[in-house]
Amino acid sequence: MKAILSLLAVAGLLSAGVAQADEALAKSKGCLACHAVDKKLVGPSYKDVAKKYAGDKTAEAKLVEKVKKGGSGVWGPVPMPPNAAVSDDDLHKLVKWILSQK
């Protein structure tokens, strides 16, 4: 029983570490200048994005493309600039993290 609890604790710490790492990635790429996890800034909150795309199996691909190329009209009149300098690997990490927000 103690071994199972220890494994669960380690898994929880590892997932928290991944979440912090992905938030740090968002900070390093400038995403948090316009977005926040739980409130609207210039762009929508990440929780609102996750809620909007919940259950959409194509959400990750759609959002990676939108973040890379930029876009407008979905969340209001302010356009999101393209982020073509962000690697595809980092874009996928960021989008997975965004979609995981509850």
C-alpha cells in the first residue's frame, strides 16, 4: 500500500513539474503577455480555450496551426500575431498544456 501511495505521489509531482515547465515555456515564448491561465487579457484565458475545444479531437492540430500562423475573429476583433519562430515541438507542448487547463 505504501508503495502504491509513493508511486502516486511521484506521478503527481512529475505531472506538476510538467505543468510548470509548460507554463515556463509559455512565458519564454511571450504567450503570457496577452494570455493568462484563468482570466481574459488581450486574448482569451487558457481555461476558456480549453473549455471551447473540449471534446474536439482535432483541437490540437487546429490550435497549433492558429498559433503558428496567427488569426482573428474567433475571440474578438484583436488579431493574434503569427508565432512562426516557435518550433513545432514547442507549439505542440504549449497547445497540449493549454488544452489541459480546467
